[in-house]
Amino acid sequence: MNKAEIIEIIAEKANVTKVQANAVVNSFVKTISESLKDGGKVTLVGFGVFSVTTRSSRNSRNPRTGEAIKIDEKKVAKFKAEKELSDSINSNNRTIRKAINKV
């Protein structure tokens, strides 16, 4: 699913125009981005947590030339799904496993 599809679905479910849904989605993304940029963490109960971690510098090799290169330290965004989201994604797998175990 891409951003345009998300906007279309939100517009339909919230009974608003696509322009309004687009404004909401853009505001949502911008708010999360700004919070992460400021070093904060965003928790959406039942969905997950967005946070920032620091990836330490490391040595690597250029795959084309084989030359050793140093990759600098950088901050990266991270998402950790909450149990409710994980359970909803895996609910069919559990149902299948229970059915198989009964056999």
C-alpha cells in the first residue's frame, strides 16, 4: 500500500475529501518526523513506538573496488510494533497452528 492508497482509504472511512485526508496524513508524518528529529519518541498505543537510535561508525569495503572505507555514525529511525499489532497480523497463523495441533 502506498501513500495515495492510504489517503483514499482514510477519505472513504472518515467521510472526508481526499484533499482533507491528504492534509491529515501529511500533518501526521510531519509531526512524527519533527518529534524524532528533536530526539523524542512517538508512542501510538495498540500500534507501536517510533524512536531514534544511533548506528555506530564502522569499517567496511567498497564492493566494486575492495577498498576499505569508514562509514560514519548516524541516527536512524526505528519502529517497534506493539503486541496488539503483532497479534492482529499473526492471528491467522495462530488459528492455523491450533487447527494443525488438534489433528
